[in-house]
Amino acid sequence: MREFLKKHSLEYGDVISLEFEGRQFRGTVLPDSNPSTLVLKLENGYNSGFDLGLVGKVRKLGSGKGVSKEMEVKVKTLSGLPRVSILGMGGTVTSRVNYEIGGVITDFTPAELLSKFPELAKIARTAPVLVENIMSEDVLYSHYSKLARAIKKEIDSGADGVIVTHGTDTMHYTAAAVSFIFSALPVPVLFVGSQRSSDRPSSDAADNLLNAVYFIANSDWTGVALCMHNSTNDNVSAILPGTRTRKMHTSRRDAFKAIDSELIALVNFKEEKIEFLSKERARKKKGGKFVLKDRFEERVGMLYSHPVILPEQIEFFRKNKYKGLVLMATGIGHMPINTKGTEKNRKALKALIDSGCIVCVTSQCLYGRVHENIYTNARRLHELGTVFLNDMLPETAFIKLAWLLGNEPKRAAELMPENLRGELSERRLGGEFKPGK
């Protein structure tokens, strides 16, 4: 690759055109670990690799560029608008291309969002604060605490609502964490992400952020929710419940879905529309004790049940003194513990529970609910002392268990199957569902 660049007097970040298999391509040169491949960021925003041995005529169209700061633009905000704080936790929504490494990085502060999205000034008075510049897969319990304290600071100082920009991969974990950390939350807290970085034409960053701000500024709803694109082909964002939502696709703009739960609302700031869909919704109200409890127990794990699972996989949690475990069981709540060939799994699980570890049962099916009294396997699993969690999502159960063990350790097993923050749904006659209160 270095020889190719030297031969054509090119540098990373240069804009070029090239011939490849009879076609013309144009894009920006990016680095790649494969020395025989030339990678271009095409004009449509996608990266494409080209075998150097098959690359034809190359022409340089523009000089190289690195990562530059967004141009700071002073935006005049109208007085009298609601105040919405924007807290930055990194992620694609606040990202750009780094032409030196060939990837997307979170390189600018939330303050630059005002320059990037000047429409914000017409909707609300925004107060951006950088909490942490981090990719979502690297988030720790300490980050939940740091974020929660930043949220409380903004609310205590008079914010009418808070937006958290966050990477999408684990955004539903953090939304669940914040849901449990606060009680009697007096204003809305919305998590906003983007499936596509803002340098791409198909980016959903602007729509999600502007819809979130518009929703806070023009509704009386309160609570924790996510604001993400509702489909692949429109400007509407969905307001999704903080403890009933999951990322269900790696790259689609509508990756986030409310599981066995209603959407809270649909928002389109361009058309100035908010459509509430949930029949029961929390509204802003005075009163109630606004409390922050942000301790988490680190020794909580998740175990995905599967055929031929080995007892050593279960024993790991006992040997390492875990205090909680969320079991992602098959179907309605099953795990291989029912035959002579799987008896060791049952013994390992019993030893884990006897050690004091709280073991909770959810379903890897995601939709539907677990039940301990239908099939023999589930009954035996329950007899060991596991806690069945109805239709709670596994990720929510994981966060809830860690939070309860950090704040209410003596009551954790008792409170896990209780509906504290809308994490459980209630079945109506006729098979309809409504979100828990």
C-alpha cells in the first residue's frame, strides 16, 4: 500500500478517482490493515475495498485531510424557550470520520452540536455538557453513576428535560440503568443515538436529536426513554420505553424496538407533530421525592443456555463468587438439567444458588414470558430456587439485578419479579398487553 501511495503521490485523506473492472469510482483514501487493498470512502458514505492488482488509472482530485474541528458558529437562541440539557456520552450521533485511522471516532464535544444542528436554537435553549467521550461497549458501572449525577445536576439547576447522546450498541443497558437509579424523576430523560455517522447521507443523527428536543419542549411526558428512528424511510422518531426496548438490528436506522410493549409516542419535528400511542403515560408533576441511588454490584453475570452446555460454565460463577446471575433460558424457561446426561448441570446450578447467588430466569426468545409451572424442566429449575421474571428482557434483568444488589441486597430476590420501573407488562384478556405502571 505504501508503494502504491508513493507511486501516485498520494496520502491518506486524498480524494481520488480510479478505474476498477471497467468502472469509475471516486472517494477518499483510508488506511487499511490489508497491504494489498485500497480502501475508499465513497461519495455515498460507504467504505469500499479495491484489490491493488486490479486498480487501473488513478487520478488525484483533492489534497489529504485529517480530522478537523467543526466550525464554531454562534447561534442565537430565542428567549422564553424550554431549557433542554444535552449530555454527551459519545457514540455515532456525535462522531465523524478520522482519515488517519480510517474509522469513525467520537472527536467533538456536544457543544459543537449547536453548530452542526442550528435548528436546535428554534426549539429550545440547549445546554450541552460533555460527560464522557466513550464508545458504548466500553461503558462501566462507574459511568452510569457519573452520568446519573450529571443528569441530577442539570435537573437541580432547572432543566426542563435532559438528552443523553450515546452509542447505540449498549444504549438500552444505560437507559435501563438510569431508569432504576432515579425515582420520582420530575422531567424527561431521553437517550439519543445514531445508526449512521453524520458524514453519511443516510445518517439519522439529526432527525433523532431534533425530534428528541422537540418532544421534550412540546409535551408533558416524564420518565426515561429512547428516541430513535421509527422506520428506514422517513423522518419520524419513536419514543421507546427505557426498560422495554432492545437493539434488534446491527445497522438499520429502525434497529430499536419496544418488546411486548407499546411505543410511547411518534415525533416529527419537521411537521411539528407528536402522536402519543401509549394509553397510560407518565406526565410531569410536582411532588414525590426525587432520589438518586447509583450503586451497582459488579459480580453479576449473564449465561446463555444452549444444548450441551457444560457444568463448568455454571461453576465459573460459584468459583468466582458471583452474587447474581441472569439465565437466558430457552423457550418458556428451560435449561438442560433434566436427564442423567445433564444432571451435573443441575448440581452445579444448585451449588451456585446454595452459595447465595441469586439466579433469575428470562427467555432468550425475547417475546413472550417465562413460566415455572408448565413443563417439567421449568418446574425443576424453579425448585432449585431460581427466580422467574415473567417477560422481563434479559438485559434489563441484568441491570436491575446489579442495581438491587448494590442498593437493596437483602430484598433483591424479593424485588426482582416486582414491577419497579415498567420493566414488566401486564396481560389483559384477549392477549393484549399494556406497559406496567
